[in-house]
Amino acid sequence: MNKEWPLYEVFIRSKNGLEHRHVGSLHAADDQMALENARDVYTRRQEGVSIWVVESSQITASNPENQGELFEPAADKVYRHPTFYNLPDEVDHM
């Protein structure tokens, strides 16, 4: 049997970050192996606090060539822009 293992995308949240960032890809037989391999490969210096792995085949992505038709409808909703609201000085992370 010559079946290749599926490709996984790896996302790590660093100790200093608030979000997960894509750090690379790897092949694994299953989700648990992907998680363990991601830990071994991408967090050697113990810089991560959380790891996400997802099979590449499960990701649906937009095509950059179609950005106009996907993102232009949001341009006419001014209330979504942060400059529309007045925030108190105490709010730091907006």
C-alpha cells in the first residue's frame, strides 16, 4: 500500500501573541500525530502556548484574483470602520 499521509497546516500561538499564526506544513497519519509532530518541529524553544493543526484539504480559501467581488460590498458599510466610533482613552487594544 503506497498511500501518502495527508498534509496539515500548522498554526502556533506564541507566549507574546493574542492570535495563532501559520508557521508551516507537515504530513502526518492522523490529527494526533500532526499535533505531536507540530509540537516537535515548530516549538523546539518552547515559544508556543497553543497549537492548531488542520488538514490542508479542509481549508477553503478565496482567490486573490477575485478580491474585488468578495471585498468591495463591505466598503459601503461605514459603521464597520473603527473611525466611526469614539473610544475612551482607557481602551488600549482596539
